[in-house]
Amino acid sequence: MTALDTRPPDAETQPEVFEDVTDPPSLIGRWTRRVAITSIVVFVGLPIFTLLIWSFAFRWNFPDLLPSEWGNRAWAYVASDSSRTFEGLWNSTKLAVLVTIMAIVVGLPASRALGQHDFRGKSTVEWLLMMPIIVPTLVATMGIHQIFIRMRLTETLFGVALVHLIPAIPYFVLVMASVFANYGTALEETAQSLGANKIQVFRYVTLPAISSGLLVASMFTFLISWGQYVTTLLIGGGTFVTLPLVLFPFLSGASHSNAAAISLVFVAPAIIVLILTSRQLGRDSSAMGGFGKL
Amino acid sequence: MTDVSLQSLSRRFGDNVAVRDLSLDIESGELVAFLGPSGCGKTTTLRMITGLLRPTSGDVQFDGESVVEIPTERRGAVMVFQKHLLFPTMDVAQNVGFGLKMAGVDKSEISSRVSEMLRLVELPGLEERKAHELSGGQQQRVALARALVVRPKVLLLDEPLANLDANLRITMRQLIRSIQSELGITAIFVTHDQEEAVMLADRVALMLDGVLQQVGSPDVFYRSPRTTEVARFFRNGNFLAGTRTGSTVRTSLGDVTVDSARVPAGDGPVVLTIRPEEIQLASNGSGQSNVIPAMVTSVIYMGSFTRLVLQVGDSTWHVQGPAGLQATEGTSVHLRLPTEHIWLVEEDSVPQETEGNVAV
């Protein structure tokens, strides 16, 4: 038998305010935070700082701690047409945006199916999805290259975007499938029974619930496309120039300063995207992003 | 004001039959509980009523008209789940007003109906709270208000109180009951807790293994369960087999008189049962009718009462006695079975451990 209710019947009706769960972090939490911040500064901040110095160095010989002569020659080169930096920047951006959109269109329904439904052959689909991570992209791209030549997709933006989808889709779908699995179907079913049609359910219930996860997955996809070199080189045939294609020749020698300047242009979007989305990542609901609380 | 009729409703998942040939008429304004252990098909039935799941065969009718072809969003059967109660990105007012917004009701009417509904669930003035700022009980009330504000034809509650603590459950039961009768809405709720079903529902429908076992007012399940399994589910595991002739049942422990006017008719092999709380202890067995010998196996003090576990013939019985009951383990006692409380049940086809369901 249940114990008799000794509380006044209206005890529950008193509005209760629950304190926000932003307690001061525990000692362990504080140290984890310090270690994390230090790591970010050391592993991300310092190399970028070094690049910054390099990009303004005119002469920097061993064993000088700092360049003996400064100059903006590298930046002038980056800004010049002959460097093709702007062309690469523009192509890379177009490409990454297109790949992200395509990943959303293809990946969202797929990840929903994987996260929320059980169906025959689900484990096979999951396994196939992992293939691009297991098999080197180069191998797959070589084969695809032949087919794309026949289909006249080589040296086109769309063709390169299609190839970038191969490494991007697994990450996108993995993140989003866990978002959908966390989120479940009860809220959508509730909304539906309250009279919301499919479009309304998606707009008012599904989309707000998955938005931070979607942002994270899109960011991944954007950056994966942004960093592609070999696939772009093969399918783009060297005529479709992205930023990595501009950058790579410099890494093998000629000018450290030029390489440093272009590298900075190359990493800038990653850092901007990270800063823009860090608020989303740090929110309580980031568990929806499949990462737990960061 | 809608009556609901389920006609030979069945649902299969592959080779698995989740609900088998279920028929039930629910009157307008009635509160019916689907009771059963998890996996018995009660939630599946609820989902078929809302339209979230299509029946394999059979029909669902609202006011005599089939609704099987009507999609969930236009059916007017609103579901309240036990988890994922509120839309997390919306505040209380947006949550409660959701259904009205979807229906295109204008803003001022939404806000007045939302406030009215929040008063009804005793949460006035919480419109601007976010879902995560509310306690479990408050979230449950908001979810209820959100369902009721659209004036649903049928309100469906899937284990609505399962996540709440014991005290809160009692308060919420009373609230659901009073709102439901005030609005005169037809409501169906699903629970695995027989106590909750009994306290809340006008009628209880007990489901086991996808089959509707018995339907009736709550007391029916205590006074006259149809089968041994139904009796067990309502915590009565006291069974004694015998052969009936008229109002006498001959058992291995002596003759027992039953009330022929009350118990089901028919002579032959029967199983008699009596609830633990109706059994009396007799000083000795000589010369009294309806007294059977037993051996005390254990004595459990339960605070407000004492539970005796006894060996009766070759089965285990439970007797519920007063708190101050003096009994010693291992001694022989006699049990008096008052005629008016003896009931005859059908032996369930699936043999089960007697003690399994007799929880305290």
C-alpha cells in the first residue's frame, strides 16, 4: 500500500523555481577546464601565432628568435591575382556550402531512419556508411574518376562536391543519427495528435529540437570539404582550384612566408565557424549534438 | 462528447501479435483504464486509437463512424506521454497554445484559452516559464493543459504518472479525475499499476499478452475475477481446486460451501479463491463449516496490517490480518473462509508460479 499523503493537497501547486544548474564547477571540473584551455592555447593558438610571425617575416634565419627583417611581401603576394588565393577562397567556399547543403538533403532523412527506426538490413547500412572512413578516399576516387569522365562531371563544381560527400556523409549521418536517437519520436507524435501536420511538426518541433546538432554536423561537413586536397585534385583535374590546391605547392619549399599567409587564410574559416558555434556547443542542449556537455 | 468503439482490433508486428481481436465500447465521458504489465499491448492499442499506428485488422469508431482512415492530426484523439512531456524550446504558454496555433486560432483567443486552462490545472501565471524550469509534476500538468485546450474528442494518457513520486501521483490522480469529470471528456489511460487503475477509472480493461482478459468496474476485479491470472494480477494468489456439486465444493482439505446465487453456475471441477483480506483465523477446525487447516510459513509485519504466508494443501496462500496479529511461524492454524467472499475462477491455460504475482 502507498503511504497516506500527509502533505496538504495544494503543496504541489505552489510555483517552484528550480535553480539553474550553473553551480560553481567542482575542483576536478575546474582543473579539467584549465587543462582544456591550456591545451587549446598550446596546440591551436601557438601554431597560429607562429604562422602570423612567419607571414610577416622577410628574413628569419637560424638561430634568431624573431625575424631579423619584417615585411608584408607574403600578404601582397596572397592578395595578387597570380597567387590565385581569391579564386581558391571563392571556390572552396562555394564548394563547402554546396557539400553541406547536399549532406543535409541526403543525410537528414538517412540519419533519422538510422536513429529512430529499426529495419531489415540496418546494420548493413551502418557498415556501408563506415566504408568511406575505412577505405582510403583516394582508392574510391580513382574508380569514381573513370565514371565521372564518362559522365562529364570532372572539372565541375558539382562533380567535386559529389566526391567530397563521400568522406563527409559518414560524419554527418553519425552525428545526426545520435541526435535523432536521443530525441526520440514522442514529441513529434504529441504534436501530431495535437493537430500539427507533417510540415508543422517539422518546423515547430523537430527543427528546433535538432538545430544545435544540425549546426555541429553541418560544421563538420563544411570543414571536411574545406580540407579536401587529393579528391579535389583528381576530380577537379587541377583546373578547379581550391584553397588547399593553392596552398600545397608552397609547403614543399619556395617561400615559408607565402605558405604561412595562405595557411592563415585557410584556417580562418575553421576558427570563425568554431567561435560562432561554440555558444551552441557549450549549451546544455549540446547533448543533442551527440557530444554530451562540453 | 464522443463515444469510442473498438471492434475486433488486432495488430501484428511481423509474426508477433501485439493485440489480438480486442473489442470494447467506451461511453462518452467515461474514463477507462487499460491495465496490464509492460508488453501486454495496451500502448499499442492506444496508438491505434490516435492513429499513430494502423490496425492490422478491425476498426476504431468515434461516435459510430470509422476513423481508421483519418490521419492523427485530424482525428482529435490527443496523446499525453510519460516522458518527453513538453516542447523544450517553447515556454509554458507556447506549449499549451501549440494545438490552437496549429489550428490557426487567433492570438488573443489563444492567450485567453491558455490562461483559462492553466487555471484549471492549478498553474495560473506560469505562462512565461520554460519547460526546464518546472518540476516533474508541473510539467505533467502543463502537458495535460496542452492536450485539453484543443477540446479533444478523446484524451489518451500513456502511463501519465509513471515518472512522478508517490505523493505527487496521488495529487495528480485527483486532478486528472476532477478535470476529466468537469469537462466530461472521454478519456483512456494506460497503466501497469492496478492501484492507479482502480482509483482513477470508471472501468478497467485488463490486458495480458495482447488479449483483453476482463472489463468491468474496479471492484469486479477484486470480487469476481474471471481467471486465476486476473486474480493474480490483483494480488490474489489463493487458489484451491475442488469438485463442485450445487453449493458444495469438495476439496482435499474438506468441504467448502459457496454462494450459488453469486458464483458462476456449473458443477464439476472448479478452482475456488478468496482474497487475503477476507480470510479469518479460526481457533480450531472442529465442527465448523468452511474451515480449512493451514501451516504458517512466515509472518510479515507491514505496519498497518500483518501478512501471513501459509501452506494450504500443496499451495501457498496469503492472509492479511490486523497489525497486532499474534502468530508463530511453523504452527498449524485454521482458516475460516466466509461463504459470501468465496469466488470461483477459471483455471488459466498457462500454468504459473503461484507466488510470482503476489507482491506486497
